[in-house]
Amino acid sequence: MRSVRARAALGATLVVAVALTVAGLAVLLVLRGNLTDRAGLEAEVTAREVAGELALGTAYAELEAGDEDSHPVQVTDEEGRVVAVSKDLEAISGTGTAQVVPVAPAPATVPGDDDDDDDDDGADPPRSEVSSDPPDFTNGTATVDGERADYRFAAVEVTTREGVTLTVHAGAPLAAEQEAVDTVRNSMLTGLPVMLLVVAGVTWLVTRRALRPVEGIRRELAAITASEDLGRRVPEPDSRDEIARLARTTNETLTVLEASVDRQRRFVADASHELRSPIASLRTQLEVGEAHPELLDVPGAVADTVRLQVLAADLLLLARLDAGERPGRTAVDLGALVREEVYRRAADRIAPEVSVADTGTLEVGGSRGQLARVVGNLLDNAERHAESSVAVSVRTDGADVLVEVTDDGAGVPEAERDRIFERFVRLDDARSRDDGGAGLGLAIARDVASRHGGTLTVGEGAGGGARFTLRLPGRPGAGTDAGG
């Protein structure tokens, strides 16, 4: 039962077995009911024929009961005494009395049939009639000419001319009904196992064929896991069903996983490379200082230590972002935040020019520390490449808040505008490890912007330099207005 094919075949077989059993029972019940009703109709017809003869004054001995071998008849009076029976009827049950011999010899005619016996007072004689009420039906047995069989009996009441009420019991054989029901039942019992075997076999084969691509996907995934080769892909069937979509989604997952692993490997390699240089430089300076204290370059050692500290902080932040850390949703005023960051840089080589719109609300939701890091990284990048000026502006654009940082440097070539946001990427003119940084600032800025629901793009400034645009959604309920 650990196989999906086995469970599917067993489930389908059980469902079909229950359905066929219920349907078979219903067919048998309907068939039995129809045949029993047919036998009851035959018995009713015979009973009414005999009752009609009695109503016409026919003598008991002269009653014609049709085919007496297949339709036995018994007539009883109001007290339940048998007054007439059909020929060769030896035993009967199911009619309320088991007597088959009349309690008195049958007269030649029905008593009181002589017209001379009419009342002399001129009163009308009793009127004979056959009851129009539906007959009473019962099941019983009868022995006719030594053969005992089951019958369906119909009881019809009749009133004779003398006012005597008689009950005519006529039977119709149930042998045909029983034979038909037995035949159908035996056919069902014989065909049911064969049908269930066919259902189980077909379900097994169909399920096996349907799950064959799944087994191929499983084997390929097992091989990929064993070989650790994420460049391989599982086979995709030509069908457009759920299994084809599963294979396609699996390959997409493998593609994302391969890219993630490659990015992680490059990240580890680049981080190791970036850490090696300042550590080696710091060690060299310390070893020289130990051997020749007068040659110790303390400012250089401090600079290398600061660089290591900044790089470690960047790597820690990237690790937290990669782990899925989500920023808080506190209100942050980007105008005030930009002013604070610029104020902290009063002693920088180029003092940024600040322009904050006085219309609209500049609040966004997020982490103040992470957003300050984004603004700081953008200002660092602009100052590093600017010739003489750096400008930063904050304004609203519909429901968004925009922060634009512009410099008058050489700008960013259009072909490199997406690549500069990759980790440890530095353009040719920024490859100096002393001035160009580790190539993580812009990558961190875009990741933080993305996790705040915004974007960070780069374009060409009015003076030909680079213009970085940070777009963040305004804080819900803040009511931002368009500004320029």
C-alpha cells in the first residue's frame, strides 16, 4: 500500500464494488417488485372473473377458474369457512385459512337462486355486485396435483343476490419471478469479480502510465542530489497536465537554486578576497611596527581597521537581508532623514546641496536605520565620483516619495547601469581599494529599497553625471501630494 498505483487501484476497485453492489441490489429489488406486481395483476384478474361468476349466480360446482393448475382459487364466506375450491387444490397457505375442502357439499346452484322464492311483499331482491376496492395481496404457497409452489394471492369480495358476502382468493405462481431474480443475481455474482478485476487492472495500468514521468523526475532529482550538479534539469513531458507543470516548476526551482548557489559562492569568494587585503596590510604594518617602532604607520593601521569594520558591517547586513529579515513599519520622515545625513557630512570633500519639497507628506514606513544606510551609501558614491558638486532632493510623486542624488562626475555608462548594483562590482575607474570601496554599497542600497517595497535606479543627471533615484511608497494614510 506504499505505492500510489496500488492505493489508486484499491480505491477505484472499492468504489466500483460498492457502486455495483448498490446498483445490483436496486435492480434486483425493482425486478422483484415488477414481477411480483405482474403476478398480483394475474391473480386479481382471475379473482375478479370468479367473483363475477358468483355475482351472476353461478353454482359453486360450475365455477370456471381459468387454468386451475396455475391459478388456484379458494372461496370463503363471511365467517371464513371454505365454500368452494378449484380442482386438484390439495393444500394452501397465505389466504387466512388452510382448508381446501368445503365445509358442506356444494349445491347445484347458489342458494336462493329460484325466482319463485322471491318475497311476496313486493320488495326488491338483494343486488349482487363485485367490490371495486383494490384487492388485498398476500404471498403464500399452494399444493396443486401434488406439486407445491409459491403464489401471489389476490382477495376480492363479492356480494351474491341473496346478500351473502364471499371472498375469492385467487393465486398466480411466483416461479417465473423467482427464476428471473435468481438468474440476474447469479449473473451479477459471476460478473462482479470479473468487473472488479478489470477495473483494478485498468486503474493500475493507467496510473502507472500517468506516474511514469513522476518517476523520471524523481530519479533525475536523486541523481542531481548525488552529483551536486545543479546545471542538470528534470525531463519535461510533452503533455500539458499537472505533471508537466510540476516538471516545469521543478526546473524553474533548480534554476533559481543554481543561481542562488552561484551567487553565494561568488559572495564568499569575493568577501574572502576583499577581507584578505586589509588584513594582510594591517598585519604587515603591525609586524613592521613590532620590528621598527619608529616606522609604525598608525593612521594607516587605523584606516585598515575602519575599513575592516565597515566591510564586516556590510557583510552582516547582507547576510541578514538574505535571511529574509523584514524592516519595521515605523513612520520615517525622509526629508528630516536626508538633512541629518547631510549635516553629518559637513566636513566632507564636497558638501551636498539639499532640496526638500515643502508640499506633501514625506513619510514612509520602514526601518530608519536601514533607510539612513541607503541615503548614506548614495551620498558616499556621489562624493566619490563627483567633480565639484553633489545635490540631493526629496519630493513626492503621486503616492510615492522620491529621493534623488545627483553628481557632476563621469556618470554611469548605460550598459553598466544594472551591473553596478551587483555585489562586489566596481567599474574600471573605481577599482582602487582605497577609494573605490568594496563594491557593496549600491547592492545594499537596492536590497534595502526592494525590501521596503521601493526601487533604486540610476540614470543621467542634468549636468551629465549620475542621478540615483530612490522611490519608496508613501506611508498609508499620510496623504501625499504631487510635488516638483
